[in-house]
Amino acid sequence: MLITELSTLQEKLQTRFGDDITAAMIHADQLTIEIPSEKVLEICSALCDEADFQFNQLIDVCGVDYLSYGVSEWETESTTTTGFDRGVETGIEHKINWTKPRFAVVYHLLSTLQNQRLRVRAFLDENNLLIDSVIKIWPVANWFEREAFDLYGILFKGHPDLRRILTDYGFVGHPFRKDFPLSGHVEVRYDAEKKRVVYEPVDIEPRVLVPKVIRQDNRYQAPVPLPPKT
């Protein structure tokens, strides 16, 4: 979508919703608006139904965890011979002063009638991860919202079947939270004596990240000239 078209859409949205749009930005040919979480049902209904917008298709719903957003833990183009115990170099650099809430729900919308796309973001208080479900507007939100609940712990009010979709029903925690260990809290194995699956504490050393080894690629080196023919 051209920048002029995005700017026109942004003006229409700000005229229609006023102060309910707390922020709007155009980046990488994509318009993003931020709205209060308590206004999600009202605004999404209008975005879907009103003639100026007609966002009749929900492409995705996802959660986002902004914990440590803007903090560079390590930047390196090499690695040690033994690797890092934790993929972190000392001296954390804060590149962005993040003042917004830690969690957000992001909606990606498409209008097949207007040929327009829109990203809608609603931030949530970490102590109250509750937001209205948009299933009644876009039924396809069902599994998307279940995934966000499973991986981030976000609760969708009014969802008819809010249960885990990727992890086991007895799983403890939410794997996509940035404070959740990569190794998890428990491991699963089949116990032949008990003849059932059992959960036990993880017995491996927790690791955060192992930095990628960046090697020189011969494809991008200057060709070696051939010796002259004799």
C-alpha cells in the first residue's frame, strides 16, 4: 500500500475514533494503531462493519512480551572456543527506554474489499492479563486466542473454549514469556513401573542463548586470480 493511502486511512481512523487511538505509526508499509484494551470489542466491530473500513478478515492474533525490549544482551561477530555458559556479555546496553506495559495483544486485519491492511495493538497490565475475545466479530480468532493464552497466559473474556492448544493440558507456565526458562520447569518420561507418564524436575543446566558462530563465507570473497598460462 502506498504511503499516501496509509496516511488517508490513518486520518479516517483518527477522525472516527479520536482519543481512543492512543498512538499511530506507519513503518515498513504498514499502519499500526494502538487502542485501550477495554475498547477492543467496540473498535474492532466498527473496523469490521463500517463502510469506510470493512476489515472483514482477521489474519492473526498474537501476544507480545516486551520484557527487556530495547535491551541488547550481547552483540558479537565471534564466539569463544568453549561457547558461552549463558549467551550474555557483561554490560547490558539500554537502547530504548520502554515505558509502556509489558504485554500486548496484536491483531492483523485485512480488508479484501478496500485492499487495505491494518495492525491493531492493545497493551495489557501485567497484573491483569484480561481482554475481550473477538470471536463474535471474526470466528477465526478461536485458535489464535487459544494460542496466545497457552504461550503468554493472556485471558480472553467471552472465549467459548479457552484451553491450551500447543502444550500439554497439565503444563505449568507459559513458554513464550521471556522470563520462562528455555529448558522449562519439568521434563516428561514414561515410567515402566507405574505404567504412565510422569513429570519430574528438569535435570539439565538452564541455558538462555548460545550465540551464532559467524564465519566468513567464501562466496563473497574476492576471486583469486588464476596464474598466467605458460
